[in-house]
Amino acid sequence: MKEYHRLDEIQEDLSLGKITCSQLVDYYLTNIERDKQLNAFVEVYAEEAKQRARELDKKIELKTAGPLVGLIFGLKDLICYKDHEVSGASHILKGFESQFSATAVERLLQQDAILIGRQNCDEFGMGSSNENSAHGPAKNPVDPARVPGGSSGGSAAAVAANMCHVALGTDTGGSVRQPAAFCGIYGLKPTYSRISRWGLLAYASSFDTIGIFSRSVEDNARILEAIAGRDEKDATSSSRQVAQYSNAQPHGTYRIAYFPELFDHNGLQPEIQEAYKNWVRELEKEGHSLVEESFPFAEYILPTYYILTTAEASTNLARYDGAHYGLRSGTSNDLEAMYKNSRTEGFGDEVRRRIMLGTFVLSADYYDAYFTQAQKLRRLIKEATEAILQKVDFIITPTTPTTAFEHKSHASPLAMYMADLFTVQASICGLPAISVPMGNDAKNLPIGMQIMGAAFEEEKLFAFSKIQQNNSR
């Protein structure tokens, strides 16, 4: 079977009878088995997917199939699917089955997409390498000696390795965009509230966003169109009308902000610096207006993000106590010991570290010094970013400081946190951003560039991304 890059290609062949949904599922299952050493999937719904494919083949014959028929998708192990295990890649939820499906999953299934399996990730979304997983590390299909990024590394690896056509991940501070860059595919974090968070295991509730991995801009737009919109189960979901993202087309030229200090930034890999410079030059040649900007709060973005997200994680993860569900320690003699031992045995090192950091910044002695100050900075960062976006259509940066790094090469937590250097700004501000492939470095590792837009302007973001997609072909 040929390798498909867009859903409309699949659907054309389905309508012509060149392929069937059953053949598609078998094709992806074969690829999953072939590349199982990548550890992208933690559970494959083989028989369910085959049965659903047979049902959809009948619907195609009757011409009653939904608009996403032929779409085979995977799901990060942080998003619920009814009557199936969801563990957040953590021992503390081993064996736990969800009693309901996430709204985003339900909406894809209602349009006749096929869910093929559950995908690896960093524990509770905390990590930038997919090495903090109870399921073991996922590997990058471009070079298995390197990480696929995190926390949605398994989902990115699966799409890049053609184990599924698209995947739903989650993005709290870059967990879709960074692995998309590392694996050479497209990764979207939409505006906060654009997609319902119902059925998403919480890490940092005011940051968490379901995001989309795809091999084309067109498919990313189609998936967002299908799953975005108001959800009565999620009070934070936006009631704004969902645009026809699939029809997004570029119109004329755009005003684009960039940061010239990144041309010689010490923390940037030289090849990424050069790719960024070249991108700015090419955009100018195409007639776009490039505007130099300098961000006044740049040095505070990363610490602000980690103070606030660890604080929210400390609160959200308090529910995993061994008493209600999930792992319960068998080595405890009283209630307090049961709480402590269950959480110590159930959580990995990185999750424990962030819970302790979050508890510290929320403590009475340090609340005002850290958490309150970070909240004030969040507002300032948001206002400064929105002020730039009032003057331009987009802000462009590299997605990551480096290309995919080798497994176990980032032993220091601080070094790992630096991988989020460029992605957390959009998360702090709740703005949409997409990572697009932009060539390769000398080791043939993918380079990703990030495009950030104003709130709820995903349609414009997709239109501009199509220009970059066409230029890279």
C-alpha cells in the first residue's frame, strides 16, 4: 500500500474502491508490529479497529460514511477512552479503566474515524524526552538512538513512522510542538479552551490543551474543525464559533515578528540559528513584512511557567492518594503511611520532583514570593505578547533550541527544562502555535520552526502554514 500524507488522498482511493478501511487498518497494524522497538504504542486495539473497519466498509458501500472515514488515529496515554485503560504512563494508575471517553475522542469517532491504540508519553505529561514513562522510553523513528521529544513522544513517533495517520496529544508547555519538531511532522497547540479538556488527565489545568499531530497542514485543520467547540462537560471550553479551518487559504502577504537576538543565541544549535535566519530572508523575498522585536520579559518566561505548572500539578495530583483508585501500597500500617507509600511507589522521579516544587511555592512562607509573583509575570508576559500580535499577524521562532538529543544525554532536570525555551510562551498566554518542519541538520535530524498567532486565529495560522508546507516540498 502506498504511503498517504493527506486524508483526502485516502478518501479518494476509498471512493474509487482502490483500498478498503480493513486494508488500511491491516497496513497500520503491520507498521506498528514492524517498528515495535520504537515503543510508541503501549496498547494496540487491533481487533476493535478491524471490526470497526469492517463496519465502515459497509457504510462506504451504502454511501452513509462520515466525513472522517478512513482516518486512523492514535491517542496519548493521558486521554480517556471508555472501558479502556488510561494510565498517564504512571505506575500509580496501572490497570485503571476509564468510565467515559474524552469529548475530543467521541467527536472523532462520531465522524467515523478509527482509533487504533494508546500511545506512550512522559508520566502525567511531565517531560521533554519521553524517558519519564512507566512504559519505558519511546524512540525517535528518524534515529532510534535519540528521543522523540516529550511529553507526547509516542504519538509523534507513531505519526512520523506511519503507524497511524494522525494522533491526539496534549500540550501544556510544548508537549505537542517539541516532539513534532524532533520527528519532522506538524504539531498544533490550539488556543486554550478551543478544544474541550473533558477526559484529559490534568497536569496544569490553566495550561493543558489537547493538540494534534499530522503529516500535513490540511489534516491538522480537518481534525481541529471536527473536535473544537463548546462542550457542556467542560466549563472552560469556548463557545466561540468554530471556523472552517479546512478551507483556510493564504491571502496576500503577512506582517511577521521575529527576534534577531536569536540569530546568535548561545543556547541555540548553530544549524537551527541558520535555519531561522534563512527563513526570515525567504519570507522577506516572498514579500512579507518582517518586523524586528525584542521581548522585555524573555528571561522570566521559563521560570514563570515552571512555578505555575508545578503548583497546579501539586494540587491536581493530590487525588492520586491510594485511597480512591489506582495503586495502593501494601506496606503501610496506618492511613498516613498508606498515602505516603502509595505516592512514593506510584510516582516517578520527575513527577515527585514537580509535586515537591509545587508544594513549596504554594506553602504559606513562600506563596507571595513565588506563586503570586509568577501570576503577575504571567499577566505581563501575556500583555506584552498580545501587544506584538496587535501589530503583526504572527510571531516566528525556532520550536526547539536543538534537534533531537540522544537518550540519557540530559541528566540534569534544568537541561531538560531548557528544551521548552521557545514553546512555553504560547502556553503561558493561551495562544495558538504550530510547529512546521523546516529542513534537517547535518545529521539529517529534523528542524522545526514555530508560528504563533493571536487567540482563536487558527484559520490564519493554518493558511500561513500551508505556504511553508508548499515551500518545503
